[in-house]
Amino acid sequence: MKLAQLRDLIAVAEQGSLRAAARARGVTPAALVKSLNVLEAELHVPLLLRSSRGIKLSGYGERFLQRARLIDAEARRAVDEIAELRGEFEGALTIGASPTPSLTLLPQALVHFRGRYPQVQLRVIGGLYHDHLNSIRAGSMDLALGPFPIAESTLLSKPKTCFTTAW
């Protein structure tokens, strides 16, 4: 299994078609299909359901997509972390923020962050804790700011490290 195959599957899920996914990945549709066929053969299950109406993920594909996204997110984080160790502060950071921190804490913090790390691609997503928690679990969000009910802490399979930093 190769990281490129996982990214091909993610692209198909996000784009909704093989042609659009191939364009997004910068490969030919034939190369994308071959990559996905090899992945399906390795897993011994169909990941995609092809029909005259288009393409969608099978039940296996939906389940595998969750892990593929986590693996892809971790691989990207690993690359960013190595760059950071080399003194290069680049990459991407996705922050979820509930309404109160969005209005009170985040504006000034982002000004300081942007000044210190101008090369980092920053994405801020508004919402509530349960949406953010799902995104963190899925690997599509790095951190979230907002209230977190104590009862929810028992739902976490792996507690995230909490930290503070001086801006």
C-alpha cells in the first residue's frame, strides 16, 4: 500500500468522479484507475462502486477512507514537523474555534502567529465543540478552541495533549 494510493482514494471521495480526482491529483484517469485497482486487489475488497450514474465508495471504501484520511494527515504532519526541526516553519495549521474564542482570543493571537510564522498556511473553521471533536478525530483539524464539557472527555479514545504558548 502506498501513500499515493490513499491520496487517490481521498481525491475520488472528495471530487466525486474519477476525472475530477485525476485532475486534482495531477495524473491521468487511467493512472488513477490503475492505482485504485491495485489498492482494491491488495485489500481484497471493492472500494468503489462504479455505475452508469457515476462512482461512489462502497461500504469498505467508506470505512477505509476514514483511515486513509488519518494516515494522510499524519504523513503531512510528519513532513511539517521535520521542516520545523530544520528551522523551516511552513506547512498548514487548521484551527477550530467556537464563537467566543473567535471573537475574543483569536484575532490578536492570529496577528502574532502570522508575524512569527508567515509561511504557515492557516485555516480557521468556526463551529461548536462536537463538530471540532469529530474533525480532530478524523485528522482534518489540528486543534480547537472552545468549551469542552467534562462528560465528553470520557469519549476520547486518545486524549490530546493540551498546551499553552506565549505569543
